[in-house]
Amino acid sequence: MSRPLRADAQRNRDRLIETALDAFTNDGADVTLESIAKRAGVGIGTLYRHFPTREALAEAVYRNELAKLCDAAPELLRTLPPHEATRAWMDRFVDYMATKRGLGDALRMVIACGGDPYAESLERLMRTMTMLLEAIDRTDVAPLDVIATLGGIAMAPSEVGPTDGMLDLVMNGLRYRA
């Protein structure tokens, strides 16, 4: 079992993940690790201490984004009425999917090297969606159906327009009972 990181080491790790997210999504998967370390304000040795390979860094970035998305649901439910919390989480899901698309090349590198960044994704998303559906009293709706619908909305071409109307449509459907 690993020990928790010192506060400064945790800050460095967090900064590297945030910087790598920006670098991978804006500069591509081939961005140099040296430039990521420099932008994060740490040495390359610090980067390698936390992430021994480019793939380990890319996977950590993706898992961090997934964790932020899933961890937001309980906080949203604590601070907003259930339907508003669910709708706010849907906005975050669309943002998460855009980030995931931006990380596409980096995540393909992880997979090519034998990694599985998505190993826990569906399970975590299903637990989160189940929590949200329970909060709005829609246990009759399959969580995977909602996740798949949100994924489709997130992947819609930009010509379709903003996703707000489509997400509102999903929420209206969840409010309606046949």
C-alpha cells in the first residue's frame, strides 16, 4: 500500500495533470514531456517520478477527468434540487466527453501500449447516473440508456448547434411519466 504524497508532491502531481490535460488537448499527443514539466513549473525528474511514461501521464489525466465528473454528482445533489443537479451534471458530462475527444490520440497511445484507461469508466458512470436517477425518482430508467443518450449528444456535430436544447429535452423526458 502506498503512502499518501506530501502536500508539495501532491501539488506538483496535480499541476502536472492539469498542465498535461491542456497540452494533450491543445498541442496533441506528441507534445514533449519536457515542455509539460516546464509549463507546470517542475523539473523533468519530478514528472518522471510521478509518471514514468507518457502513457502513464495520459491515463492519469483521463482518470482525473473521470473522477472530477463522477465526484461532482454528490456535491451537486447537496447544493441543488435533484432535477437541477442532474441537469448541471449533464452539462459536465458533455464537457467531459469533449475533453475525452481532445485526449483521443494520447489515450490511443495508452491502449496501444497495453493500458486500459477505460477499465473503470463505465462502472463509475453507471454508479453516478444511478445516484442521479434515484434522486429524481426515476429508478425505472436504465442508467446506461441515459449515459448513451448523453454520449450521443456530446458527439453531435457542431453544425447541430449548442447541446443545451438537447439536454433540456432529455431532462423533460425524465420528468415525464407514461
